[in-house]
Amino acid sequence: MESLESILTDLQNKYTDPNVNQQPKSQLKSERSQQDLPSLDIEVKPAITTNPSSLDRLLDDLRNGVTKPVEPEINVQPIPSTSSAINHDLQQVEDLQKAKDRQIYEQKAREWLKTLDPLCGEGLWFEEFAKNYPSKLEAAIAIIQSK
């Protein structure tokens, strides 16, 4: 029997010497049977690891002429026209709400003016107060809104 070291060197030579690879497989089997050695399951690992680092992959790609397509950078910015359209719609809703509120105040002011006695203390006070407004209705609306 040969020593373990000589078997390992033979295997090493077999995988490094290209001429040895050209031997027929039947001849290799006959040599193994002549030596009466137990079969050894030796896994030969390649010199390059299966998980090369990103730098190694990049270098390999550069050597092979492989380049990745550059993806354009996407910048998401709000569209001003959409934003102004939303602001315009919000402004319209706000204006409609103010108009409805104004109608409600006008209705209450008219009712209050109908019930107001101009000769009582409140009526006399209101006459003085209304002088600062364009109309008695506007003065009544101002009073109702302040409540």
C-alpha cells in the first residue's frame, strides 16, 4: 500500500496536469483496483469561491466586458398644476360654505329686525349702531355673527 501522502500528490497532479486528464477512464479504474485502496471521496474546491465579493464580481464583469445598464434616477415631485387645482377646489368649497353661512345669517337678521321695536331701548341703541354700517341688514348680521 502506498502512503496517504503519495495518494494525495497523485490526485493533486491529476487535477493540475492537463495530460493526465486525457487518460482513458478504464485505465484509471484498473490502477485503482491494482492498488486495492479504499475509495476516497475527495471534493476538490475551485480556486474561486462560489460567493465572490461584489468587488470580485465587478472586476470579473469588467474583464469580460459585461456592464450593467444604468437605471435612471427617479425623482418624485408634486405636480404644481394638480396642487393648484386642489387648492382651487378647496377655495371653491370654502366660498360656497361662506355663502351658505351668509344666507343663514341674513335670514336670522331679517327675522330679528322684524321683531325689533324701534322705540324701545334696544331699538334706539340699534339705530345708533347701524349708522356705522351701509345698511340696517348688515348691522343686524354683524350683531348675530358676534353672538
